[in-house]
Amino acid sequence: MKALKRTIAAAAGLAMMAGLAACGGGRTGTSSTSGEKVEKGATIGISMPTKSEERWNKDGNGLKKDLEAKGYKVILSFADDKPAQQNADIENMVNNSAKIVVVAAKDGTAVGPAVEKAKDAGAKVIAYDRLIMNTEAVDYYATFQLEQTGVLEANYIIDKLGLKDGKKGPFNIELFSGSPDDNNAKFFFKGAWDLLQPYFKSGVLVSPSKHGGGVTAKSTVESTWQKISVMSWKAEQAQKDMESILDSTYAHGEKLNAVLSPYDGISQGVINAIQSKRPDMKPGTDSWPVITGQDAMEIAITNINAGTQAQTVFKDVNKLAKAVEEMIIQIAEGKEVTGADKTYNNGTKDVKSKLLDPVSITKDNLTDLVTAGYVTQARFDQLTK
């Protein structure tokens, strides 16, 4: 995020060039040197992008609860998917003397001016799950292995269609990417496209619709990901896009084998569209496509159990919140921050980054979400009735 009005695509492009090394276990960063301590009872700001998505409520409220239990004051805000609101929220934290500001950005570029004000006021800034772009005012970044999310989604499709076993198809697949204002979305798509593109080149996979101008063997990450994106990751937009795809390409019984969806909300939109436009497609049969997802939302638990969604990528936000909490405590106590041993480039600097591993969840290991404490057994039972 930056005060300069660069385009999101350019910002993400710069991040990609240097960020790939981080995803591949590349350039190694160093831990921070110890600094001034933050007194007990000091204020910590947490800015989340929206309350409308389940995961951000879990992230924000869980982190707030843990930090308050350790004696810190916490200002938690949700930006309602509005970059201007998020900037105002962060400025309010600065005005209330926040010593550490944690930001899960709605727009990785637009939030730059606000975090620069926080930095100028002496606060440490931690980018939470989404990298803050094009500014020096970011001290740390904590997230999951971004490309690995796309790798897990693509590999699931490849396995379910039997492509590694030599199945020739051709198989029809439709592809979606995440919000164009979220730097992570590009990395998710790259992880998937690196694995799927060879099957497009061999003709085993085809995308017959013209969604986003069409995805072909010659498509690149740079030329494609924003054209097939879903603004703000909204299920409603994904449903409209999928309905258009079905009307234009699959209205007369044509086979749809798979849908690459990068997020459970988008997956829900896709499911809604198929159930509306193609009631002849039946979950649990060969007529129903393989649909992926991400975030292990409650609706995904229900959908996977019911067979309408095949897979989701579980990013244990409890572990992410814990990792960020450890960062905060180490900074507050004037200690070195440990584990931030990779870097992502945000277009201006290499940001010290702590990266966690995502996990593929299917019906076979759905109960792992209970074991991880992500959902209670009672709630799981309700979702899977």
C-alpha cells in the first residue's frame, strides 16, 4: 500500500518478481534486533478488512482476546471492505497511541498512507496475511505459503481427473482467481497455473468459455489472473460470473469437469449457479464437477460433507494469530523476532516474513478441523447433519 497511485497490477507484479524466492524457500531474512520495550497495558491496534467474511472475525477477535489476556489494550476494527475506512481506522489507532499496529489490508496499496502515519508516530507495523505494498512502513509480514494454496487446489483437480494416470480427456475446466486488490490472489493463481498449464498445452484440459477473455495454453499469470478475478472475493459476483459461463457454454448438457475456485465463498457462488442453471448436475455423481476452495469456512464444511464442494485449503488462522501474537510480544519485550526467516518484496523493500503451511482438506480428513480446534465437535455435527 502506498500513497503513490500505482496500479494494483503493477504493485502485485513487483511483489511477484522478488516474492517468488520467498515462496520457494529462497532469500533468507534475518531476525530483528531488539529495541525499546512497550509497557504493559499499552495499546495495540488490529485492523481487519471486513466483518462480512467468517475468517476475519475469527482472526481479529481471537488475537484481541489473547492480547487482552496478556494485559494489553486492543483496538480492533473492521473496514467494511472500504479502503478509506481502513485508513481512518488505522489513523484512529495512531491517535490513541497504538505502539504496534497489525493490518490485514483490504487493498494492499491504498493502506500505505495510514501505515506510514503509524510508522512516523513510532509504531511497529505487522502485515497480517496480506502484504502491504510499496512502502517502507512495514516491519514484518505473517502469512501462509501463498503459492502452496494454489498447488494444493490444482493437485487435487489433477488427481481427481486422473491426469497423472494418463487420462486424456479433454476435460472442461473453468478458472477463477481472487480479488484483484489482494496481492495474495496472484500468488494463489500462480501456484495453480504452474501445474495446470502443461495440461492445457497438451490439450488434456480446456476452458471452452470466454470467461475473462478466455484461458488458453498461451495464457500467463500476468495476462490472466485479474481478468478472471472476483472483486472482494464475493460469492454474489462469482455466482453471476458462473451463471454467465453456464448460459454461454454449458446450456445444452455440455460436461463441466472441474472448477478452480481459490476461496470457499467463490465456491459457494459457483455451486449456487450450477444448482440454478444445471439442475441435471447431481452432487456425488460424475455429472457434478470437482470444485476446490480455501479457508475451511463453515459453509465449506457443509458443502464438502454434502459433496457439492470437493476440497478446501485449510489455513489454520489460530496458528497465524499465534504467530503474530508471538511477534507482538517479542517486539513489546524488546526481544528479537524469531521465525521471520524469509522475505517478500513489496515493491519498495524486502519485508521480513513468517510463513506457515496450509493443508488440503477433503471429506476424508474433514474431522481434522475439529482436531485442530478450528471448529468444535458440536458445531461440526451441526454443519454435517
